[in-house]
Amino acid sequence: MSPGWVVERPVGSIAERHRSEPSLDDRRVLVHEVEDVAVVVGSGQRVMPVLEEPSVVRRRSGGGAVLVGPGEVLWIDILLPRGDPLWNDDVSRSVGWLGGAWCAALAEINVEATVHHGPMVVTRWSEVVCFAGIGPGEVLVGGRKVVGISQRRNRGGARFQCAALLRWRPGEMVRLFGLQPEEAVSADLQGVAVGLGVDAGELAEALLGQLP
């Protein structure tokens, strides 16, 4: 990791961490180790879970829902001040460097991945499920999404919220949102993403070592 990155490990519930407004004054990495479980939906998401449990948390960045909990995803936020050498005013090109860092981190633990540099790939279910669509800068293994990245910008900079998929349970997403017909939707979702099946702590350390 290049000098200048400050690494923090926030505490609190998933909801509390999404409500927080961290400073964007300097480069920071927030490595989240969670103990609770929540369905984290995008800022503009309209289709909501139909079940009361687990709890639903709305994040401030866009995209579809992610199931966050122990063993589900590795959640890391990257905070970048406006004017940083890594900053890019073009939102569609602003994530490429971060996707590249994730690819390098995965290569370190023997997972071959690629960065999606094309336009947004929208599918029937991508407005509901994060891993059903592909955005610029996101990371794929064998054409299937493994790292989702959303961002929220303000005058101070950007907060990139990354979710590396540790295990993929499309049937659970279908159940949580009551998507129909269940078997057909599960089959659709099965092929769009894949769980990495790696140790979250090892992947987090690998990413920290690859940040420019």
C-alpha cells in the first residue's frame, strides 16, 4: 500500500455504519467486519424485500441490493478526496483504478479476474440485485461478477463502497424479494455472479497491499 492511506476498522451495526458520514479530507480505507446481517439496498431502489428478517438498510450510493453478513461479502469502503491524483471527474472512468487493485489482490491469492471497462450491463434483475448487473470498473471471474462497486460523491470527494462476494446464494435473494417464478429467476441469477470462496481477512490484506 502506498503511503498516505489511513486504514480504519469501524464498529457498530451495518445500519450505523451506513448512516455515518466519514470525512473525505484524506485517503482512507474502511475495512468492515460485521457480526449482524442485513439486506443493503441502493439509494434509489424501489423493489424491497418482502420478508421482515433480516433487517433492511438503505445505503446512500446507488445500485441493487446486497446481502451483507458474516461470510457473505467482504465490505470495504475507499474514501478519496476530490483533487487526489486518483480522482477522475468522469464517473464512468473513476472506478477503473480500484477495480485494477481488486484484480491484483485476487491474483495474489491465485484468483484470475478482469475489470469491466465497458458500459453498464443491465439485466432484468439488476435493479433489484447488485450482482445481477455490471458497472464500469467492477470485477469479474470467468465473466461472472465478484466485486460490486458503488459510489457516492459530494463536494469533498467520493466514497467507493465495495462488496467482494464470498459466497453467492441466488435462491436466498429470490426468497428475500419474493421474485417469481422462483426457479426461473434463481437460474437467471445463478450465472451472473460467483462466490470467491476465499478468506475475507486474507483478501482484505491483499487489497491493502495493492492500493496505489
